Amino acid sequence: MAVNQFAKAKNYSFLLLKMRMRSESEIAERLKMKEFGPEVIDKTLEYLREKNLINDNEFAKSWIEERKRKSLGLRKIANELRAKGIKNQVIEKQIGSAKPEYNESEMIRKIAEKKLDKLKDIDPQVASSRVYAYLLRRGFPAQAVEDTIEGLMH
């Protein structure tokens, strides 16, 4: 393995990390796309771990906090983390930590009220269907969404 390749891989990783935190898997994938060899990728990831520049636990925690501010459900956030290569045990641990302080029911109610208000000029059945679909796409639990919309419609 050429030292030059390792230096290039390291510098490219720094560039990626300068923009935002990344998961180990994301860094590895981007290095593969740049056609770095497996041994260069492994050495780069090891270096980044040693310097504490990548940490999937911290990445997941940060991602969850950021996505909660965007009013997403925990299910959608967990799916996003899976797509970023975070292991299920890390996801479950971090989601479990975030759950007590994140009131999904209250978030559903706020979003539903706002959306229903915007759709007040159309048929209530159509409006509730649209809001229901919107909230499901944002990753909220179906039963909680259904109960909230039903409560707001009556």
C-alpha cells in the first residue's frame, strides 16, 4: 500500500468530515467510490477511529437530535440510520435513549392540526387521508396518527 494513497484517503475523509459528521460506513463507501483499495480504506478508518473522528454511537446520537428538530418520527430516523450503515444495536440504544424526551404524540398532534388547518377548504375525509399519509411518510406510528386525526376530526 502506497503511503501516498493513505494520505489521499485521509485528506478526502477530512474533507467529508468537515461538512458534517459521518458514519464509518459512509466514509468507507465514499472511499470505495474514489477507488481506494480495501487495505487503504481499512487503515484510514482505523486512523479516524483512533483520533476519535468517527464514532457511530456519537453519529447516531447527533443524527437523532438533528432529525427530531425536523419533526420526524423515530421509525423514520431509525431507517435513515440503517441506510447510513449504523448497526441495529447502536440504533436501538440511541433511539431508546431519545424516546423518553421525545413526545411523538404531541408532535403528531401539532403537525396534524397545522396540516388540517391548511386543508380546511376541502372535504374533511380527503383532508384527513392526506394528513394521515403525510404523517406516516414522516415516520410516525400508524395507530398514533389514526387516533390523533380521529380525535381532531370530532
